[in-house]
Amino acid sequence: MNIILLGPPGAGKGTQAKLISEKYSIPHISTGDIFRKNISEKTPLGVKAKEYMDKGQLVPDELTIDLVKDRLQSDDCKKGFLLDGFPRTVKQAEALDEFLKSNNSQIDFALLIEVPNEFILDRMTGRRVCQSCGGSYHIKFNPPKEESKCDICGGILIQRKDDKEETVKERLNVYEKQTQPLVDYYNEKNALCKVNGTETIDNVFKDICNILGSDK
Ligand code: ADP
Ligand code: ADP
Ligand code: ZN
């Protein structure tokens, strides 16, 4: 089963991705997590990506597409995969389709998690992420059991630099201009499924499981 997650920053993609990946035993591939790992390791890719990420802009397609294609060639993607945060531009979506087609494969579900803008700022400014595993928490809506510590791996929780108010606004603009067109793109391919992201984390997950069904 090949799945992509669509939705604005703060919609709950990362949170749902962890749950889906566990239940359906498919790898969770987050381009944001891959870039952040490269930044913390100060790789050449990380140095380039940081410039864009700190401003709330997208990392150029040339740096992003090949990275994902490489990752999808790993053995663990043979049973399917869950992409979180990719594609984010029409060019990325086209490149992904072309790559999958050449492997006799396709996207089965493009899950759009819908959350209106007025919810987003609270979600982003209260978000805390695990430095080690990328797990996403919220100081009010989904607090960790122990303060500043990841429930899953015990890693330290930090606030992302791009989760401050000005950068969030820019990210929402970027989403509307560059990523929203993908909603039509996947709708035309009959892969789009919409989920109400304003429900609780558990209820959003239930809706998603109803869409994906019980098969693996
Ligand atoms: P969120 O989950 O809050 O939407 P991500 O962790 O997915 O944020 O992405 C953080 C940043 O990483 C983005 O603002 C962008 O700069 C960069 N990024 C992640 N995925 C992509 C992508 N597919 N194309 C371009 N830039 C990306
Ligand atoms: P995305 O990956 O789409 O940017 P996240 O999964 O990181 O979003 O979620 C953004 C923030 O909102 C996090 O702090 C997360 O704990 C919180 N969150 C996620 N889903 C919900 C929900 N259904 N209700 C309330 N808060 C949520
Ligand atoms: Zn962790």
C-alpha cells in the first residue's frame, strides 16, 4: 500500500504517520525529518536545506526529488510506503508518478488532512518534537508523559526554529501557493481521500483506518 499525506503544516501529518506506519507495517518517510537529520549532522545537503527551511520556504525540487527516489528504492519500501511532506509541488508529484510508473506501481491513497488556518498557529507554537526520533507532541493537546522527554525513545523534546509565528505564516502561504494544487492533482487521479483533522488524534486515526481498510 503506497500512501501520501497531504495537508497544511500543523495538520497532524507526522502524528498520524507514526500511527499508520505502526499499524500497517510500512515505513514512514518524512522529507522534513530527513532534512533535519542532515542539518544536525551538518552535511552539504543540510547546509543548503537549512537556508530555505529557516525562512519557511521549500527546499528546491532538485535537492528533494532524487533524495526521495533513492529512499523509495530501499528494500523496506517493497511492501509499500507512507510519504509525509512529499510531494509538495506539482513537479515533485509528477516526478514521483513517473518513478512509480517505471516500477509498475502507483499511489493508492492521497490522504488530505483538512484543518482550517485558525487552528494552525496554536498547534505549531505548542508543538514539541523529539530530537532523536522526530515524534511530535503538543504542550496542551498531546503532552508527553514526562516533561520534555519523548514517550517512545526517551529523547529530548525541542521547539522547532521554523515553528515561530512569522515563519508559520510564511509556511501557510507557501502551502497555499505550491502544495494546494496537489489536491486537484490527486483528485483527478481518483486517489484523494479527505479527513477532518480538527477531531482528536484518536478520531482522525479511526477515520484514516476506515479509509485504508484492514488489508496491509
Ligand atoms: P510540517 O510537518 O510542519 O509541514 P515538515 O517537517 O514536513 O513540516 O517540513 C519542514 C520544512 O522542510 C519545510 O518547511 C520545507 O522547508 C522543508 N521540506 C520538507 N519537505 C519538503 C519537500 N517535499 N519539498 C521541499 N521542501 C520540503
Ligand atoms: P504536521 O506534521 O502536519 O506538521 P504534526 O503531526 O507535527 O503536524 O502536528 C502539529 C501539532 O499539532 C503537534 O504539536 C501535534 O501534537 C498537534 N496535533 C496533531 N494532531 C492533533 C489533533 N488531532 N488535535 C490537536 N492537536 C494535534
Ligand atoms: Zn523520540
